[in-house]
Amino acid sequence: MTDTRQPFLQDAVIALHAPTQVWSRDDGDMRAPIDGVYHGDRRMLADLEVTYGAPGASRARPEAIASRTPRAAVAVFDGVLRDVDDATPDPHVRMTRSRRVGAGVVVETILVASALAEPVAVNVAVRMRADFGALADVKAGLAAGSPAEVVPTADGARAESGDGAEVVLTAPDAAMEVDGALITATWTVTVPSRGSVTVGWRVHLHDPALVVAAAAHRRWTLPVISDPRLDRWLGIAADDLDALRLALPDRPDDAFLAAGAPWFFTLFGRDSLWAARLVLPMDVALAASTLRVLARLQGTKDDPATEEQPGKIAHELRAGALELPGEGIVLPPLYFGTVDATALWVCLLVDAARAGMPEAEVRDLLPQLRAALGWLVASTGDGFLSYIDRTGRGLANQGWKDSGDSIQWRDGRLAAGPIALCEVQGYAYEAAVGAADLLDRLGEPGTGDLRSWADALRARFRDRFWVQTPEGRYPAIALDRDGRAVDTLSSNIGHLLGTGILSGEEERAVADLLLGGSMASGCGIRTLSTDAAGYWPLGYHNGSVWTHDTAIIARGMAAAGLARHAEQVAQQLIDAAERFAFRVPELHSGDPHPVPYPAACRPQAWSAAAAFVCAAILAP
């Protein structure tokens, strides 16, 4: 029976350099559903296997003993070759595979080393399958596509799809064999006594449909940190973020951060904005370029098919329509189904201007700022900023908790839309007040009406969102279609901290609740209270811990002047990072001793960016 479930990721090894990523097992081979060489929204190669054997003998797979990823773009795999070794207990013949990923290129070097007293003859073979399957199909567990043609070349092979995508393999000195989509390169080598031999292969990847391109590397000068764990996390996070840098092909100098690997290896409005905002103390230029990229895609018309509206900031950009089989979701290539990205774009512009973004660059974005503010005001009127999927094929939930069951009542019932999320009102209030301050500094008109609108929103929020339950008094996660306050205690309320929509006393009360036993796991803030009927520690948005979510809460605590609260949360984040070898996944379980959420992406831009929040809190 064919397994059509989403692949698990927790035990895979990844090396990446956006827009290219390679997933494999810890021996370097590719045999699990997620494994393969991806470029943009396609898997180009799959089912890769390395075997060896004495000439004329049957072949075996190396026995894996270790793997490591010293850099985001590098993976190294060690194994021993006992079938060509002597009979003594110690292994004397080993293989080291060093894989390096660049934008559109993967290079693997295979070193065979021997400590034997005599030379040893070995056949080394690499077999791989050309694939060209859609990333969305891989996510859905569906069978991948097949290439239109694979042909041998003078030093390798070329695989071509029917629409112009291409994989070019070079394997110097190898004997090549092509069998349908399968390509095998075989080297016959003699490893000298106490010596080594190196062979290798390289693939170049091309897809004319690609809508993103690699951005230039940018190395940060990291702060000196006395905490060795935080220092380690910062180094790995910075390397991962550098590997996630992308640009649009027509503006290669305007970088943004891809949301994450493997499924979100492209521009995401909310994710790219939050990631840039979290690392803003280190890199104002990244914030500025992210703002420009999204400004160029800002909505100009009302189109229900794409959820585009004038002034609205886009949610995601793909090479083609994204269809999620079994979920009834079909998203257009440029999709605007997000309720929060527009306010977050304004907040990032305000923050970046304060942090030193050149005034001329800020002024260049004033038309887009006014359009975004116009969308916020028009979308709320005298109510709240809300969302509903207008197509029936888009995202049912359009805040950061975008799974279908993420907005629940305390008794586990799902809330009916349109939904007005609490944190989105906080973002909108912060955006309006911050934009008014910015426009005043620039000598621009119209700020009085903006402040009046923000004040009215704040008053309505205080009147409508607060609930009282056995867990205490706190803001509801949302208002439902009937305007009722959905009474679940959730991490969403932590995003209100520092926005200004709460009073100082209210901020302290919220912070205290979030550090209580039902919300604080010891390794971050749970997305849902353990007292809620829908709580489950491995629930995607209903009990798990998301690193970026916790980091936003810590950042808000610090902005609200709650330094001790912020420090406690930052320490929990560092504890979690250590448990995951400092390459923090998208999310993990809400258990006191967290286990991996098996389908969590990694690296994830806003998860890696959380390290910079901890550094700002603990080592300002």
C-alpha cells in the first residue's frame, strides 16, 4: 500500500544554500520520502545510493558511523568498508563523503582511506534517480514525476524535463550507465597502502520557472557572548540565516529570508518580515531590502481569487499554483491570504527607520506605507481586523497559526469565521501609532486621524476582548463571526506585549500568565494552555512550542519593561536550543522535556532569528 502521508523530517540530514537544498539519511544516502536534491519548488534528484565492493564481487553499502553538518551548506558522512577490510576487529578502510551545496549546484567528494599494509582494489558506485517532482507532491506523500529524457554525456549525464528543467551530472573518470531515470557512476580505484583515493560528482540544476534566486552572502559580526550556549546558538543561527538568503531575479541586491526548509523555501510575507524584525539589531539593510521586495508585490486591486486588495502585503510567492492534495487547498502563485503581514510591514518600516535605515530609502516607501495604512483602516472600519477565506480553496486561518484547528474555544470547539485575532489588533495599533510618529518626523501630514483611529481601536479592544475563566483574566485568542470572545488561553496574547494596546498593568498580568505552569513548558511558551480541552503536546498549534512565537513574547516583555520575565523566557529558549544541537526546528513538543515534532521544518528563518532576541535580552 502506498504511503501518502506527509514525510517526517526529524531524523534527516539537510545541507542548503537557497534556493537549493539536499535532504538525506545520516549515511548520506537518499531513500526516505523527503530525501532528494531540491531546487526551488522541485525535487530534481532522488533515491541516491553509494555502494562499494571488490572488483567482481557483490556490492554493499558502507556502514555508517557518523554524520555532521559543520556549516549550513556542508554535510559530512563517515562509514567503514568492512567487505574489503581485513579480518581484525579494528576497521582499517573507511569512506568519507563530503557534500557541499551552492545555489543550483551540489558537489560531493568521496574519499576512501586505508590503513592496510597492502593496496586494496575497490569499485565505488553512485546511483541516483532523476525526478523533477513537485515539492507539494512530496509534501503530500505522492509519487514524484519522471524526466522526459536522460542521456549520457562525455563525462556524466543530462536529465531534462518536458518544460525546460535540467540536471547536468559530471563524474570525472567514472563509467556511466543510464537506465530510464536511473543514472549510475562507477569508479574502479586502487587505494594504496596506508593511503587514500578521492573520487566525486557534481550536479548543476536549472529550472526556468524559478521565481527566486540566490542572494549575496552577508557575514555578520556577532556580539561577544559570555554564555557559551548562546554563543554557539548564535553562530549556527547566523550561518543558517545566511543560507536562507534569497532575492527576486530582477533585483538580486534586495535580499530577504526564505521562511524555511523544505516546504517554505521562498518569500513569505509574515515569516520574512518577522525574521528581519528579530535580527534588526544586527542588520538594518536586510530589513530595508525585505520591505522593498514586499512593497513591489503590494496589492493594487481587489481579486478574490488571490485575496489581493489595494495596499495589502502578500503572503507567499511560488513558481506555480500550490495544490495540497487531500486538504482542498489550491493557492495561486502570488497569494495574499494573510491578515497580519500588512501591519507587520508597517511595523518593520517604523523599526528600521528608528534603527538607522537611510531616510531617503524610507521616503521612497512612503507611497506603499500610505497604501498599507489605508488597507488597515478600510479593513477595520469601526470594528476589528479580521479574515475569512473568500475562495473556499485558500487558507481557512490566515494568522500565523494557520492550521484548520488552531482557533479553538476552551472546551475544544472550533471558532467560526470571520475571525478577528487578538494579536493582529495589537500589530495594527502598533503600526498606526508608529507610522504616525514616523510621518511626523518626516514632516508628513495626516497623522492626527491615524492616531484617533488607533485610540478607538485600543478602546474597542479593551471593551471586547478580555475574558474571565478559571485560569484568570486575559485577552481572548479571537472574536468569532458573532463577535464573541473565544476564551482559550493561548500564546497569541504574548504578541500583544510591547505593542501599546495594553496598559502596563495588563502587560504584567499577561506576562505572569504566560510564565505560569499551564503555558511555560520549561523550554518555551506553549501555543495552548494545558487546561484547554484541545491541548496536546504534539498539536501543531495546540500545545506545541514554536521558537519564534516564544521569542516574540520575550521581545515584547523586554519592550514592556518586564526584564525579569524576558530573561526567564530567553533562558528557556536557550535550554531548548541546546536540546536540539542549536539548530532549532520550526516547533517542538510542549512537554517539559521536549521531543521533536516529527514534521517540523529546519532550519526555519524566524526560529534561527530567535537567537538574536536572546542575545539582545541577555547581553544588550
